[in-house]
Amino acid sequence: MNRRGFLGVLGGAALCLCVIGPGMVAASQRRLDANALKMQLHTTNRNQEAYIDRIVRMRDDGQLPDSILYGAYHHAVQQHRNRFPHFVMALETLARRSRIPLPPAPR
């Protein structure tokens, strides 16, 4: 096999990985449930827990995309303190950009 043939095969394999890879990653992610969110965001009272339940219910009903929930979650867990307020802020920002109405958050 000459050099061009080898590079063609190698490039095709790399292209395959680029196209198939993201789909495999998305399929392997578990859906966040309410209990995991409450534990990771360190909710401190029943109002915060009820808000998480409403947000997860919105996601389950198809009113809120998984990508928005994951984005807000990943932003919040990178913070060392006050994860819940960071989650709410990121969630409201992402939902506002997508024009998705959210229930009022507990303050």
C-alpha cells in the first residue's frame, strides 16, 4: 500500500470516529433524576427540592430539553459552594435563550 492509500484509509477512519463518536457519547449518558440532582446540588430545604422536582417533571414531559438541564447541572457542579443558586442562574439563562418559560425559583 502506498502512502496516499494509507492516509486515505486513516483519514476515513478518523472521519468515522468524528461522526459516530458524539452519538455514542450522547447515548451512553444517563438521564439525571431528581434524587441525583438534589444530592449533587446540595439542596438545603423543601422549596429547593420541590423546584428540582418541577424541573425534572418539565424535562420528562418534553417541555425542557435534556441539553439545558445538563448544561445547568454541569455548570453548577463545577462550583465549590452554593451549587443550587448557580444551577438556577444557569438554568434560567439557558431557558431564556431558548424562550422556555420556567417556574419561579425559590430564593
